[in-house]
Amino acid sequence: MAKPFSQFGGVCVAGLAVLSSLSVSGDAAEPKPRAVLAERHRKLLEEHCQGCHGAEKQKGKFRLDDLPLGIGDVATAERWQKVLNAMNSGEMPPEEEKQPDRQRKADFLEELSQVMVVARKALADQHGVIAMRRLNRREYRNTLRELLGVEVDVSELPADTGGSGFDTVGAGLFLTSTQFEQYEAIGREALEMAFSAQVPSSKERKLRVEMESRLPIFDKRHQEGLGARDRANAWIQAVDAAAARPENAAKVAELRKIAQTDDALRYHWKKIPGAPNPTEFGFVKESEVNPAIVYLYRNHVEFIRYDEYYRTLPRLDTGGYLTSQSRVGGGNNVMALFGFPIPLHFPAGEYTVRVRVAAVPGVPEARHFLELCMGSSMPALSLHHITGTMEQPQVLEIPFTLTKANVDRGSRNLFIRERGANDGKSDQRLKEAQVRNGFGPEVALWVDWMEIEERRVPPAPGIRALTIPLEDRGAGVAPQPLRAALEQFVVEAYRGVSAPAGMVDRVLGIYAARQKLGDGHREALKHALAAVLSSPRFLFRAEPSENGEHRPLTGLELATRLSYFLQGGPPDDALRAAATRGELLRPEGLRAQTERLLNSPESVRFVRPFVTQWLGLDRLDLFQFSKALYPRFDDAMRSAAREEVLETYAYLLRENAPLTDLLRADYVVTNALLAEYYGLSGVRGDAFRKVLLPAGSPRGGLLGMAAILAMGSNGQRTNPVERGAWVLRKLLHEPPPPAPANVPEIARLAGKALTTRERLQAHQEEPQCASCHRKIDPIGFGLENFDAAGQWRTKDTYQGLDAAGKPDPKVRKTWTIEASATLHKGPSFKDYFELKEIVAGRRESFARGFTSALIEYALGRPCGFSDDALVDGIVRKTASEAFAARSFIHALVQSKPFQSK
Amino acid sequence: MNPSLPRREFLRTSTALIALPFLDSLGFRRLASAASRDRASARPKRMIFLGFGWGVTQESWYPSMEEKGRNYQLPAGLEPLAAHRNDFTIVQGLQNRYTNNGHYGSTFWLTGANEFGEPGQSFHNSISVDQVAAAHLGQETRFDSLVLDCGAAARPSGHGLGLSLSWDRSGKPMSGPKNPVEAFHRLFAKDTTPMEQQQAMLAQRRSVLDQALENARELQRGLSKTDKDKLDEYFQGIRDIETRLSREEKWLGVPRPVPPISEPKPDLLGYEEIQLMYDIMLAAFQTDSTRVVTYRQPVSTLLTSLEVRIDAHTMSHYPGKGPEYLEASEKRDQAQSRLLAHLLGKLKAAREPDGSSLFDHTTVVYGSNIRTGHLLDNCPTLIAGRGAGVKLGQNVVVPKDTPLCNAWLALLQGSGVSVDRHGDSTGVLKELLA
């Protein structure tokens, strides 16, 4: 492999002696430290530090001469941390003392911070021990869904993603008393929902609303609008007539002193004898003191013209069009949002929403997108590219979950609207269109009807297990069937493991006690089952191992581990059956089941959480993107950009394509919306699919993805440091040390008219900055041709603000982007494309980083140095299979650590 | 803890904080109220800890280090507190020596723990000062402490790991109400269930917990040492509930206090949200529902409510940015100081039965582990209230890098909590003592 970078992947740090690691069993007699500072640095300490912190003198009670270069325990780590902190903050050596050479200091700090990272990692190494862990929030929700067939609200539970690792890592998964009670409550709620869903409904739960049913309302509002304009003019005339009366002349002259215009004068109508009250003309009470309300109807007559335009459109007898909202009113406002309240007797559960819709020709393609939303001003639930034509409308089928939270909050209003209808720019669009055509935005979407229908799903395994009545019955339930039902329920809840001795008796005890308290059968049963759902064998993934020895997992345990890895939930019937038959304990059987799970749509429950956390995609939500600077990167585009990352990995997995396509590819995986953003033509519809790129396109691979580039910004400007660090962390597997504390920020360039490069150049001046930034910044420079929203650009501008916060013309600079740079101890590149080639050449480092992430996610513990052999093995194996995406999964699943406690 | 001990025995052995003579709830209440009438000094001590994540504007929040003592010029960032300047003290020079993460404004702020202190663990924390206080000051109230948080706003507000400012005695994060409405309900929700039925339900609740413990014991038998440690969290969670049930039992039949404020409006974010939380703290003290409160305040939504469009993290790095970032940072300081002034004013105005004010018996700690940007030394620290006998009206400058925990220890001892160390304390911060 070429050596464009200094070699310090996870295993080997430049200038670091790597010593033999602890043995996997953790019983090594004399563990030698893995993190060792090179001997040559001793000299710097001797020359610059030990005069005050040596054998003779220990200023601040701190001594350096006896500090070992190998960091093998927490105490030594803390002493070195102190050295690092003092030098990073510039506190040491003291200002008045002789300072080390800048280059030498930067090298020392670079190595010390890397060694500290290694030391912390080595000290935290769990040596292969996977501690029992509870289900995280996501797995818990999935587990209840699979068990009971209901979708619960888990937002009150801790998110588990606060730590630095994955949400599967046991060390970050606590359980507190509050949580225990939440589990009880959520469990009862889930059971309540599941029980309710079993009540056979006599009526079909389906509702269709025809768009043309709105037309009479449209016409009514239109007439009202016309009337309001006439009423406004009538009131104005009446007031003006009163003001014109000769006997009021003196009074009016007096008022004219404070109210020059006629409109202003009418604010004082009460003082003009004979002027009528606007409420007599049908206006609201507030108009008495604020005639602006009346003027609105006089001034904003565009709604009338817009209504008149609407009335000329074809096919109003069988459907209608989604319009823009106009000011004040008129019939078109009725049509802007179309939808209905979901009937009150529809319970929480699974539904299908259908919309028959067509794209109206003659408007820009970008307007042929439809949003589904709950509540008129709420964010869209989903976005759909409409490809049906007026001749052949399409029927959208959208799966929809009415949640318990929706039901509790009474939010049942389901709407469709044109994309971006509530982006706050309706007025602007209206004005622009009126200048052009005199009435308003032309319609873009025709809707025939919209409907919602309950989706009947077969009872989930947990409910199937309950072969007893779920509702209160006069006679009650006989003890024997009750016990049998509970036993079967426990087997399902415990992922195939039977109830331990005494368990069912205890649950029956709760049932009996609740009945004694006055509960009926249904309520008592719920409480009894909720106890199962808050018991440790349900909440924890237990793999008992008496003496803590590494033992092979049993078939069922392996099924559980595999299923939570690849589907984020409990094993299904087929997997449990394979485990019971012993197939999982054979490599080919395990491989077949792994393939089956990867082929299943449920694998999305692996793809989404894993990729989101691996690449840190939640950073995309940290910032509001400036609507003024990046109008096209709205919420819908941001979400499409995120989907691209997820869908691309899903594509690789589906096709078993090389993972290294993430570094460089001649295609993107996109939908119509994002394709338009990327300037690719001919992509239609919402589905993400592979699209070949034209030659010379900067897209293809993670580095060209809008989401990745946008994460390296703050929504306003690019952040080359964040981008560079991300590439080091995620693509090159050379994570820079965490941002050090107490390094003073360079403030002298703030607010000056400089290019981004000039600004960042300051990092090279101070050794404590240069030690990391000389690796980070050049990569960021190479990506500067992408703006904060991931669009290609050749120029950038800095615009400073004055004291009042307004753009200051004196502090403005525009420059042509210069994306060439030289990597620290590595090659030079002349532009983005060359940088991308260099990164693409580091396939093995990338594979290694990916493998470490996969191990951490799948095994639920940090990937430590004791995993080196495992990582090496997986990388070797996958390299021999051209880094095929599935080979990583198989290599890990087939490994001993995956199959052992 | 040996889980095979019967539960009742456990309650006797390890929850010493439920003093047994008080188990007779009537007797206990007589005793408590008699004590309260005695003399002013016997009024209960209270503590409030307010954490604000991303630090302050260092240039305009701190008084000059040269102007030690009383005669210092109030800096712009503290200007809204001018009316109270004789009633709070700024301490400069404190830090948590083990904290190295520039994004952890609250994780170790009240604990002083070393994240890497336990070999074989990638994260470690220990009990926070408020929970030490709660174990002593919280025995006679319905809630031993009130742990308040800002929910989803915490992450972009620079608080770091954790679910609130509070960490329990095993170093696990604690959670509590995440908005004013939840906090209000926690304190004042009425239970209209008849007493008898409440008792029956408590008994039933106990039996459910007994079952849960039994299930855990059954599982524990086959587990390795590491797994047992993890399962201990489950045991402890259940025991914490039992401790609380015992407390609830004591309070059974004692009606919830009439709230001195009306139920807050939902969905308020930022400035108004913080102010409401402060009002709820005051209400909690006025009704003696608890004596220890922590609050992890929102910064991100505070900015939004102040119509600042810059994200909180970027703002905290204002030194390297343009003037609008500095302005946002100062606007934040001003708003936070105004809010604190509001709280201090209310504490002073609230009368105790003996004519003294709540302020006379309360300690308010207001600060963060982060100074500015990623700077973790000279943590912003403001202490107000006369509850711990701290000298007020001062600009106290202590030797650089003095442990924050020395200040916490001084406040604990000053509030009558007899402990001799906390976190990485090396002694009591003498400079605080009057």
C-alpha cells in the first residue's frame, strides 16, 4: 500500500513503540503498557521542564524526571494529561523561560495527544468481555412492536445516544428507578393498545373524501370574499361621507393635524359624528379600533382574481387543485390544504393512506411534490414526487401509523399540501406570480380523492400466545388456561426461553392481587403481563455464564444476538426455529440465516441506526440552514440528503457491492428531489435508485454527498476543520485526538476581511494548534469547492458585519477558491478530485475503521486493542472479496467473539 | 449488597436516611413543625444548583482579578444583578482537575470525578454534591431532591453526558422533570384516591416490586461478576423505588400543598421556560416539598427565545469569530443574569414563618464547568444566599486550579451536612467562609 499519510491507524502510531498487548483472558502477569512515548522526547522535558519539575526542585509539587514514558495505569495517565494540558494552554513552559523550538513542540504535542488517546483506549479495554446489557430505547421499541404489534411512544426514556460510542454499548446503558417505572407504564400502555386492537370492529374502518366536495365551500368563500371587499368599500364610503359633511368640517380639520391621510383619518371615525361602526358592516369587533382589518379586504383583492382563475380550471367536477394560500381569504384558501379529521372511533394502529393525484403540466418540475402532514402547520410526515398525469393519475399508497400519542393529544387532522406550502414564503410567491400573471401561482397538483383505511395485521406472537379472552367476561377465566397462556407469553417475551421456576406463579400472584383490588380480568391481566415486560430477562439480554468464562453461545442466544444486530429486535419464528434445530451453530446455517435477515426489509433497523451513528449523521440536525443563503436546501432537501447516505449503504448491502464505493463511485443513489439538486436529469419519483454520473461530476462516494458536506458547516459557512476531522475519523481511520481543553482561541483575525484559508493559517503559528491542525486543515481546504449546503462553487465571499449587525461594505472580500494543499507528511493535491483519489487509495484504512465500528455496534462494547486480531482477520477476509459489503457482516458473524459470551 | 436479604431488613440497614423514629408520620410532623417555630437558625437549609452549559463571555462576565474583595466593579455580564451585588460572591480560580472535555459543561461539574478513573471502563462518574446534600437535608420533605432538566435542549446546550446535573451514589445519571409542566405536576398533582385505597395500592406496588426482585435474583444466580454488576443497577433501581414508597407511605394522607403559583403554560421554551422553572423552585421551597434543587438550564432554546439565530456551540467559540458571535454571547450572559436576579429577588421576598426570608436559609450556586469555548479553568462560579454562611458581596480570587469540590465541600459543611470530602476536594475553600 502507498504511504501517503503518517502511519497511525488504530494499531500503530508513528513514533510509538507498540508492545505486546494483554492476553485476551485478562490474566497477564505483567501487563506492559501499550501507550509509550518515544525516548527522544525525554530530551525536551529535560531541557525545558525538569529544571523546575525534577529531582531537586518540584514546583507545584509536580515532578517529571520519574514519569515513565510508558503509560500503563490511570495515575501515570493523569500526570501526562497534566503535562499535555499545561503545554496546550501555553501555561508551561512559563513565558519568561526559554521556549522549545516550535516544530519540536508541535511534534511533541502531536505525539503526546495521540499516546494519550491510545492510553485511554488501552486502559478502558474490556478484553473481550461483553457485559450483559439492557435493550436500548430503539431495541425496546422494536421488541414491543414485534411482540405485541403496537408502536409505543418511548420519547420519555433516555435516548442512549449521549455517549461517544454507539447506542448499543453497554457501558452507556444505565437503568434507574425512574426508568423502571417508565418500563412498567409503557408496558401497560402497549398491552392496552394491543388488547384494544383485538376488539373486532363491526364497521369497516375506511374513509374516503372526494376533493370536489370542497367546491361548494370554495364558492361560498369566494362569494364571502367578494362581499367583504364590497362591505369594506361601503364602510369607507360611509365614513368619508360623514367626514365630508359641512357641520363636521371643524372637527375633521382638527383631526387632520394628527391624521394626514384618509386612511389615517378613519381610525378616528368615532369622533366624526354620523360615521358608522365597521361592525355594522360585518367586520370583527377589533376593527372598531383597528380599521386596518377593513383595509385588508379592500387592498388585498388578489384572492378574488385567484379564485376567478381557479374557477376556469378543468376537471373541477371530479377533483380539485392544491392552491397557494392567499392573504385574507377567498375560496382558494380552502383548497390550499386538503384532508380530513381521522374519525374518533379509529383507534391507534396501522393504516394506509391513499391519494389519487396528478401533476399539472406547465409548471416547474420542482413543484410536483406532495407532502402528507398531521396538523396544518406541522412538518411533513412524508414527501412524494408526483409522476401521474392528468390523463393517468397515480394512486399514492402511504403507510401511516396513528400513534397512541396522536390519539391522546387529539391530533387527528390528516392533510396533504404542496411541498413547502408552510415555509413562510406564500406571500412572496403570491406577489411574484401576480406580477407575472395577475392572479397568483398556477396550480401544480390535481387531486381526485384521499382516503384512509385500517390495515389489518395478523396478531403478533405475544397476543397469539394469549389463548384466553382478553375482555372482561362474567364468568372469569379458569386457572389452567390462564396459566398456560401466561407461560406461552413469557416464552415469547423472553425470546424463546421458557419461564424460570416460580416466575408464572409470581405473575399469577399479581393477577390475583389486582383482582382483589377491584380490577376486572382485563385490567388484572394487563398488570400481570406488564410485570413480565419489566422483568430483567425481558429488559436485559442475558447470557448467563457462571464463572465469567468465555463460552460459546447457545443457539437461542446466538439467534438473539444476530437478530438485534441485523434487525434491532428479537428473533422471529424462523430464526428461533433454526436455532432450536441447531442450524445456527453450523457455519452454513448461520450464513443462510444472516443472508435471510439482510434480505428482509427489516434490515432497515440495522442500516439506519448503524450508519447514522457510524457517520455521525445527527450533526445534520444541529443547525438551521440559512433560508436566505441556501433556499434550495430546505427541510425536505436536507432529509433527502440524509436518506442518500442511508440508501447508498442499503444499496451496497442489497447488491453486495464494494463498500469502498463509499470512497469513490461513478454513480449516486438518489431520488428525483436530490437528483434535481445535483443537476441530474431524468430521475423521477421518490424511490432511491442507482443513477450513473456524467464524466467529471464531483459526486459519487461520501465526499460528494450533500449531507456529509453540510455536516461540515454551521448552516451559514463551511467549516473546513470539521470536514477535515470527519475525513480523518471516518474515512482514513486516523481520528484526531479530542479537541483539547484550555487552548486559547486565536481571536485577532475575527471579523477581518480574509479568505477562509488566510483565517485558518493562524493555526500554523502556535505549536499547540499546529500539532493537530496541520493534519486536519489541508483536507478541509480540499473540500472548499462545496458550499455549506454541499453545492459546487468556485468563489466564496466573506461579509463582515458592523456594530449594528448590518453588512459592512468595507469588510467584504470575494475570492476564487483554491483547493490545493499538501497533506501533513503526505502528498500534495491540486484540487478536490485529486484529494478524492488519495482518499480512495486508502481502502484498507477505511475498511479497518468500518470494521471497528461494526464490532462496537454488534458486540455492544468498545473495540479495544484486544480486538486487533479480530479486526485484522475481518479486513483480510473482506479484502480478498473485493470489500463486498456483506462480507464484513459475514466475517464478523462467523467470528468466535460474535458467537461467544 | 446481598440481594437475598429480605426487603424490610434492607430498608433498615441501608436507608439510614429514613430515620426510624419518624416512621410514625404524625409524630414526625409534630416534631418538624415544633422545631420550625423555635428560632430562625433552626429554619431548614436549602440548596439550589443552576448549570448553564456553554460558559460565559470571559471578557465581560468576570470582575477584574485585581479588584479583590468588596470594591470591585460589576462587569457588564453581571450588571442585571446590580441590585443584589451585596448578596452574591464570585469565586475565581476554581476548576475540576480531571475534566478534559471541552464539551462537558455539566457532566462532572458537581461531581469532580475522573472520566477515566476506572480501568476497564470507558466512562466513570460519582455522586454529585446536590445528592450528598439531599441525603442529609432531604429527610423531612416529600421529595429528597428535585432534579430539573431541559430535555432535548440539553445536548446543543453544552452540558455533555448525563440526564441532569445530578448523579446518584453509584455515579449513574439521574433524570427528572424536563419542563415546567412536568415539574409542576411532580410537586402539586393531586391524588384524589381515598386513603384506604392508596394504602392498598402501595401494598400492591410493594408486592410487584418484590416479584421483580425475585425475578432478578433468579437471573442473578447464573451470572458472571461483570453481569452481576450490571444487574445491580436493576436491584438498586427497585430499592430506590422502595425507599420512595416508604417515604410516600409516611406522607400518605398529608394532602399535597396548594401550589402558590398557577399551572404553567405548556410549550414555553428558553427565557420564559427558565423563569417558570425558577418560580417552581421557589414554590417547592415555599411549600417545603423539597430542600435541594438542581436545574440543567437550556442555552440553545434560550438563544432562540432571544431571537439570536446563531447556534449555541458556535456562539461559545466567539473569540475566533465575528462581532455578531460576541454579541450573541453577551446577550446570553445578560439574559441569564436577569433570570438569576429574578430568582434572587423572589427568594428575598419570600417570608419564612419566623419573619426571615428564604434567601437567609438558601444557597444558590450558579455556574458551569466551561468558562468559554473549550476553556475549563477558572470555571464561572457565583454563590448567593445566606444558607451556608458564606461571605457575600465579594470578588474572591483563589489560587489557580483550586478544586471546585473545595467550594462544594464548604457549602455542604456550611449547610450542616457533615462530610469531610467530596469528589477530588483537598479541603474546605476557606476563602468563602465569613
